[in-house]
Amino acid sequence: MGASTPEPLHVAIIGAGITGVNLALGLLARGVSFTLYERAPCFGEIGAGIGFSPNAERAMGALSPDVLAAFKRVANPNGEDYFQWVDGYGSGKLFFKLHVGKDGFQGGRRSDILDAWAKLVPPDTVQFGKEIDTITQPPSTHKLRLHFKDGSTADADAVIGCDGIRSRVRHLLLPPSSPAIQPGYTRKFCFRALAPLSAAIAAIGEHASTTRFMYIGPGAHVITYPVANNTLLNILAVLSEPDSGSESGSGSGSDWPHASHTHTAPGHKRQAAAAFRGWHETVRGIVDLFPDEMEKWAIFDMAAHPAPAYTKGRVCVAGDAAHATGPHLGAGGGMGIEDALALAALMEEVKKRVEQKGGEEKKGELVERALEVYEEVRYTRTQEVVKATREACDLFHWRDERGRDPERFGREITEKFHRIWNYDVDEMVEEALELLDQRAA
């Protein structure tokens, strides 16, 4: 008796943020059936600005030329093609600069970028208002069954959790006692805002307002860069709590509600002003652009308790759900896009093999092998970035003498960025497909 003709491979993506939408578009380009489930009522991104490194752009193009083209349509042009660090505490002079490549490391408002990608996702492949509760394996089917909190269900051959730092899928994948279920507070928090570029120019001058700068010093740093087609200045001020290893701490008190794992708390411009009292006048001018009332955001990551695995059976996590990191190397979003590329390529190969050989049971085995390979090719890379991101913030906050020495600072920060930027995403895909070929033989 021959193998039954299987239904087409179908992938459930949980979470419609940067990683989930990019994965959806990668599957779409490869003809792999999917449904994108999002608990919110529509597409949406929190936060202000984001930049994408060269490796992330290469991954976008490998996912689909449409993905990269959509990003480029809304990305803000660079004022100068450099990262530039300034001694924000003392002299106010240039400390170190790093070339990012022609039109490299562009970014913009998170919402603008996600909207550009979301327009490429067919509406009939997305379901909003769907918050995942549990995932089961009914005995009557070879598929997984997704149970949502509204009481509805859906079936899929693979479930990929792209549901962010508070991932429910990660909770379902790891043992209940695992410390990796909850991300850890890094004892760093931030204030962020978008200021009219005209106001920024009046406060700190045109040059400081129209290209990317980072102002570094004891226990804190401030990043600024223009977004929204040079109409707004994105501002991110990151502060260490006093006992996190910085020389002087944030100056605003260790009052974060750690135990609640709350991402935000009420804030006020006077708190930021107090933290940067005594810094260079340019930094104080930037801080003065903050609104009087605002939120402060805790920075969580998974450095202290990394997920021991990204995959269990036919369920996996990707992006922040797998390896949440801070923003200090501008690499978190890019890691999610690299994950999406690896997964899209592997799911395409599973689809081809199922169509050639058939069999529902074989399809389930292939999905499991593919997700095991995804974890193998992504785990070390992503965990290194989480660790390097913490180390970079220590440099920015002058935790030791390396951060104060321009030569040592430049050497170390260049190595960290180049290790991320020079990653070969095409080689990653080739390795993943070779490993799947070996294990699915």
C-alpha cells in the first residue's frame, strides 16, 4: 500500500513583529503555505527608531527582493556613512568613528518599516486578535493543534514563535522551572523620544542633528539619528543603575520594579536631566528635547539565563523569543531576520521533499529535522551577539579603562560590529540545507 498523498506543508507563525513578518514574506516568496497569528488587532510596532546592519540587509534581500526594496523605500538616508562616538561627559569631541559602508546601517521609525513590510503580506494569511494559549498533538491527526485564548483552534505542521521577549511559545517549549522562561532585567533602562528636527537643530546644531552620533560617558550613553525622511530626531538615552558596574551610575535612583518584570514605568524629563547633570552641553541640549512626561523603559535580555534550546519537536522560537538582547549593537532585529531566512529556506526544502516523497508521517519527521538544523546553525551566532551586546554597553558606559581609551575602545568596538556585519547569510543557508540533506536521507 503506497503512502497517502499529504496535505501541503502549513506553517503557523505566532507574532507579527519584525521577525514574524519577515518570515511570512520569506515563506510567501518560496510558495510555502502559512498563517500569521497576532494577538493585537492590527500590525503595530512599539518604540521609536531602529537601524539595520549590513548583514540584516543581505538577509532581507535573500528572503525576497521585495523585502529589501520595501525597507529601502522608507529607510532614512544617512547624513554620513559612519558610526560616530563622542566624549559626551568631558570634552564633547569626537572619540572614535567607524565606517558602516556606503548607505550602510540605515534605519527609521519602527512603525514605518513594519508598515512597509506588512503591505506585502496577503490579508488572507493573517489573523489578528489571536493570542496563543497551548499547543497539542491530537491522536487523530499528524498536525499540531493551536489553542487560542478566544477559544478557537487551528492546525499546522510547524509552529514558529516570533512573539517577542515575553514569548508565550517559549513558555510552552521550555520546562516550567527553566529560568529562561522570563528574560532578565539588565539593570539598565532608557528614555526615548522623537523630537522635531527643527527643534533639534535649534538646540544642538545642524551637523549633530542630521547624522548618527553616540555620546558616551560614566554610566550612560545617548544615541541620536534622524528618521522620517529627516523630519524627526530619534533620541535614546540609556542609563545604568548605580550598582551595575558603572563608575557613577545613572544618578536617578535604583527604583525599577524588578520583581514585576514590568517593561515600562512613568518617567519625567527632570529624571533624565538629573542623570546627565554635569555632562557636556550638547548632551544636556539633547536631553532638554525630551517631553516633560514620558515613560522610561527597562532593558531586558536573556544573557544571564539563555534558552537551552530553540526547538522542541515541531515547535521553535525565533527572534527575541529565542535570544532577546539589548539595543546596544543595533543587532537584535537583524538576528530575527537572519533567523527568518534560515527557517524560510529550511521550510521550502521540507515542502519540496514532501511533494516528491509524500506521507504525512514523513512530513512531521522532516519538520523536526529541519527545526533541529535551524537551532544548530543559529544558536552559537545569536548567543554570541547577546553576550557582545552587554559588553558593548559596558564600553559605552566606561565601566573600565578600555571605554575611556579611544584606541582600545575603537579596536574592541570595531571587532564586535564587524563580527556581526561580516556574517555570510548565504553560507548559513547552504550549511543548513546540507545538514538537512544529511539528516533527512
